[in-house]
Amino acid sequence: MTTTEIPAPPARGHGVAAARTRHTLGRVLVTLARSVAIFVPVFLVATFVTFALRSLSGLSPARIQLGEEATPEAIARVESQWGLDRPFLVQYWDWFSGVLHGQLGASWTNGADISTLIGLGLGVSLSVAVFALIIGVVVGFVLGTVAALRRTTWIDRAITGFVTMISVMPAFVVGIVLVAVFAVGLHLFPAAGYVPAQQGIGPWLAHITLPAVALSFDVIADVARQLRTSLIGAYRENYVTGAIVRGLSPRRIFFGHVLRNGLGPALATLGLKFPSLVGASVVTEWIFGLQGFGRFANDSAQAGDVPAVQGVLVVSIVLVVVFNLIVNLVLARVTPASQRGV
């Protein structure tokens, strides 16, 4: 009687795959830990400076509620109700403790909860900003890639001229032109207003498309130019020459070597573009009649509502840091050589 031995499955391949997985996970965890280690002191300093702005501004809820003719006794009574007669560090600690729990205080103008007010506008602004970022990344990636693959040709020159032209066009000018052409002229999109996504994806996209396109031009230009430069630089590296000598196909060389190593600078650019999208949304929201985060920040600053402005600054800091953290994690996964911090 003969016994047939069942061959053992090859364990080497599984071991290599497991090692690569552990290495990738370790790199992502290191990037996450480094980003968090930077975020904590930055957040502490930023919130302290933000809170100190109230003392430097000289503004008071009593001036807003009672007017300039208020008596010193009335001013002292209102400031005592808001807790402004306590030591500065005590006020800061109470405010910072509330921030950690998601409570940004109450508005000086109407007493409404600032977290609720910001939440109402933040959904509008994030919808437009994220859609603008998606448009900018997709279109910029296509233009930058085509320009790099057709470098020194008329296609490359045409794309370079196009992205240079749109990079100098202000978002409010683009917005006005888009409204005049696509909303008023062709009646393809609504000229103003906002519909939440809960009421229908179609109406929601229709209302955010024009403002998102207006904001996306700068992102398209930066991504396209950065990607073109980095891809052309990657094509000149020795590892690409070696791949050509080994007889690898152009498609495999591009996706396996050039794109993977040239994508890093373009992705890093997005970490700088997101704050500019949030800042540029102020004018864009006025043009398209959107009650968003940027418009709330502008109205609060003009009204002298310091707690609301402080809440806007805190939320902006968190948004920028979180977005940069996401970009760093993507960089650590897509480009293994990248070990950038926030």
C-alpha cells in the first residue's frame, strides 16, 4: 500500500505578502502617530491665540446688545453674565473644555449655539469644496498626465497655456460667467440656492455644480502643472531607463514606476489647496446665494461676534489638519518613499 503525500502549500509567498502588509501598516501607523504628535501642540497654540483675539479686539457683548451709549454699570452686568469678569486663563480653560466636547459657546448677537450655526453652514461649504476638489483632481490628473506623455508637442503646449489661463481667473469672475451662461442663458443649472442631499441627489448636485466648478479652476491648474512636472522628472530617473532596457511595456513602466513615484508632489499640493477652497468660498457663496460656512464667518466678523469667529477659526483649523492627515496617509500608502508630516 503506497501513501501519496499531499504537497504542502508554498508558504514563502504568503510570508512575503504578510511581511509587506505589516510593513505598509507600520508605515501608515508611523505617519499617523507623527501627524497626531504635530497636531496636538499646533491645536493648543492655535486655540490659545484664537481665544486671546477677543481680549485684543476690545469687543464686548454689552456693546453689541446695549449699544455705544450703555452705562458702565450695565456693561459690567452683561459682561458678568457672560463670565467675562473672571481671570483670562479661567475663561480660556472653560472655553477650551467646551471645545473638546464640541461646544463652541453662544453667539453674542442672538445667544444661539455656535456649534449648531456652524453645522448648518458647514454642510453647504463642504459639499461645494469637496465636489470642487474632486473636479480639480480628476481634470487636473487627466491634463497633467496627457501633457507629460505628449511633452514638447503642441498638445503639451496647449494644455500648459490652458492651465496658465485658468489659474489667473478669480473664482468670483468665473462664477458670474457660469451663472450668466449656464443658468440664465441655457437654463441648465439653478442660478442660486441650495438643496440638501437628503432631498435628492439630483437637485443637490445641480445646485452645487456651478459653484464647485468656479472653485475648481485653481485646483485643476495646480494639480496639472505639478503632475506634469513630476511625471516628466520621473521619466528621467535611472529606474525608468532600467525598465526600458529590460523590455517592459510602456504601459507597465508608466503605471508601475512613473505614476507611482510622480504622484506624490501632486497629492501633497492638495493639502495646500483645501484651505484656499474654504477661504475662497466666501465670495462664491455670495454669488450663488449659499448660506455656507464662509458666509457665516464673514457675517460674524462684520457683526463683531467674537465667539462665533473663534468657533469658525477652531473648525477651520480642525478641517485643515484632518485633511492634511488624510493626504499624508494616502501618500504613505501610494508613495512608500514619502514620509511627510502634517
